[in-house]
Amino acid sequence: MGAAQKITQAFLDKEFVNAFIQSVINTHRITANIQINSGKASILPKSEKNGEVTGFLGIVSNNSRWVLSISYAKESITEIYGTMFSEKKESIDNDVADLVGEITNQIYGGAKSMLNQRGYAFEMAMPTVITGDFRTHHHGSGVTLNVPFCISNKAYNIWIDITASSDEKKN
């Protein structure tokens, strides 16, 4: 089985996908006391930019590499911030960006714990946060798993992308 086929197989593995979906839901429920719901997952040929603030995290497991990104519309992340800290934010500032980094790290940690029990060997990683108008560029060939989320049945305004690279990890 080729590397690209193996990576696509992981996206088709319900337990792989559900580990990330469940980690997103759990992180927001436990950390922010906010109930979010997932929409329909889809496989895209490339990652799409959503939202005004995004946390990125590189994932390495065995010979596979992914990039996890979680993006928020301004209204969603400022609502989450306000719920957590009882402070209203009108814009995405350094405090809000730090929160996105922490949430990204917690989502990865939750999914990592679940999937490492299934034989994956996810390594430690540190998130990076980007705000404003930006475009992402991915190197190598791969596909993206996209899952939208919404807060309390509002329009979908939180997204996770897991972009796979079919390039083998160099030892």
C-alpha cells in the first residue's frame, strides 16, 4: 500500500476521524463549558482557509505526517473567550490568539492519547497561531479532512482541517 493510500485510509478509519472530532467537542465542553456540534466530515483535495484565527500543529506518527488546523470565526472565538474569562473581546488580540494556541494543543493532546492507544505513535508538538487574512500552502501531495463545528446550533463557524502529506518522514 502506497503512502498516499495509507494516509487516505486513516481518514476513512472512523476511529481516527472520531478521535479528533471527540477531542474538539471535549476540549470546548471541559475547557470553555461550551457545547459544540460537528457537521459532516468531508475529504477535500487541499486545505481551505476558514475563519479569522487559526491554530496549526504539525503531527508526526511513524512514517506519516499531518497538519492539524483549527480555525475560528471572530464571533465564535470571542464568545468562547468571554465565557471562559468573563471578559468581552471585540477583536482578536494576543490573549485570544494565546487561547487558540492552548485549545489547539488540548485538542491534539486528546486525540493523541486516544490514537496512541490504537498503535499510532504521535510525537510531541507545539502549536502556531496565525490571525488575520492569510493563505496556507502545503508541500507534498496529500488530502485534507475538513470538519465544521457550530456553537449552540448557530451557523458553522469553527473548522478543523487535518491535512495529510504522502511524503515519507525522513529518518
